[in-house]
Amino acid sequence: MKNILIFACAFLLIGEIAEAKGWNIFSPKTDAEEVHITVSGKKKTYYRLSPGNPLTIEVTGPKQLRVLSRLSEADVSSKNDEYTVHLLRDGDKTLDKTFSTSVSKEAHLSRKKSARVGIGRNWTLRVPSGKHTYTFSVDEGNTVYVRFFTKPVKKKKKVSRVPLTPTTYDAVVPLHYREKELNYYRAAAGKPVTLEVYGPTKIKVLSRLEFEPRMKGDKTYRVQVVENGDVVRTVQVNATKSEVTKYANKTDKVPAKGESFFLEVPKGKHTYEFRVMESDFSVLFRFFIPQDDVKNGDRNGE
């Protein structure tokens, strides 16, 4: 289906600059005709993409693939010209991308200086893990020259978090979750949970509404985060009864499924109150801090 993006695609317009830091030239195995273009005095190898002659390349991910395209000398003018590149990934319609360009002052066919080509237009595709084929094609009336670059995908560092115990709370409530007993901390009307933390850090807040027997269906509750009397944040949470988590001690209550949000903590010592805004609700909390930030107070000299 046209214009449906199956993979992440970021459109970049960076003019004549294609070989940005960290990008490697990718020379695909293809039968497409090579075209030599001189850009700012340097000779570059492109591949011809013409109507009826699609170009297919194979890329092994995960990585980023950058495609630099230029409208040919025969089709570009001094005015704004448009051309569309069609793209298939693994044989499925993926993307139609239309570019606007004009004659480049820096790029021309290497064999003929007067044969000016279009200004380079770039876009970046995220290649999933494994081998994938990418097929590029153009419409009648346009010939386009393309060049490819790849860049490794930076792996996100997994953040290891550890529980953080609040300083005040209404009660400690143990819950059983997948054969583990975990302590939660109850907040109710007029009885907030208070947490002391040293920043900078990012706290993960896990909350569960306590369903009383009188409560039917899903519920919505609000958590207000307060510091020194000022509201730092208000979070609205939708609650559904959990079918997995149970109370460790006998009760007629049912805990909700755990819902989480994150709280950015600036540098220094902070004391936050987590308040339940509904007067007839009680909520159970757990808090987590990145392992690397546990000793923030020591680093701050406190």
C-alpha cells in the first residue's frame, strides 16, 4: 500500500554532504551501470536507476542504510524539479518518496564538466536483523543516480535498576508475583508515600490500584507527585484487575496490573510525595533507581 512505512525511515536533507561521520561507503553487488560523478573536485561512484531498470541490493542488518540520490543531467533544470523513488523491501511495497531538487553547483558527470546533475538528496532506512533485499525504481521520464552508505546501529545500553525503599508510607503490602514475594508501599487519601532520592537520575515508578469488592470493572486513578508543596507531575493511570499477582496475606482485595511511569530527578537531594487524588482509592507503589545512580548522594558530597 502506497506511503505505508514498514520500517523506520528518517528523511534527511543535507545537501551535498553524504559521507557524514560514522558512515561507510556501501558498494552493492549489482549489474546496474556505474556512473562517475565529480563532487567538489572528488570523483564518486554512483549507480544508474532508470525507468524499467530497477536496482536491487542486499543488506545484512541490523544497521542503518543511507541512500544518496541525484537527478540526472538530462532531467534536472535550474528550477525545482521533483522525482519519486519507489522502494520495496523483501518484495513488499514499502515506501514512495518524492524529492525536490535543482541543478547542483558542485556536482557534474566526471566525463563532462558541463553536465551538471541534481543536488544530492538523502534519506536513511533502518535495516532489521538478518539479510534483506531493497529494490529501488523510478517512474518514466526520470533517471536517477544513487549511492549507498551504511552505519552500525548503536545498541542501547540496558539499564540495570534496583528497588528504592520509600521513607514513609501507610503500610508495607507484600504481593506474590510469579513465585516471588515483593514488597509494595501503600498510599491512600491523606497518607502519601514519601521518597527521598539524589539526582540526577530517572526513577521508575510502578503502581497498582487496590480493587475493593465493591469496585466493578476497570478504574482510573491519578497519582500526583509533589515536592515542597509544588506539584511536579500528575499521572492518570488506567487500572485493570491482575490475574497473576496476588496478595501474600489473606484479603478480599485484588491488586491491579502493574502500570509504570518515569520521573526525571534533577541534581541534588529531593523528597517527593506520591499522592492518590481519589479519596476512596488506595494504591500500592514500588520504586526503582538505576544501579549506577545508587551512590549519587556520596558523589554529591552529602
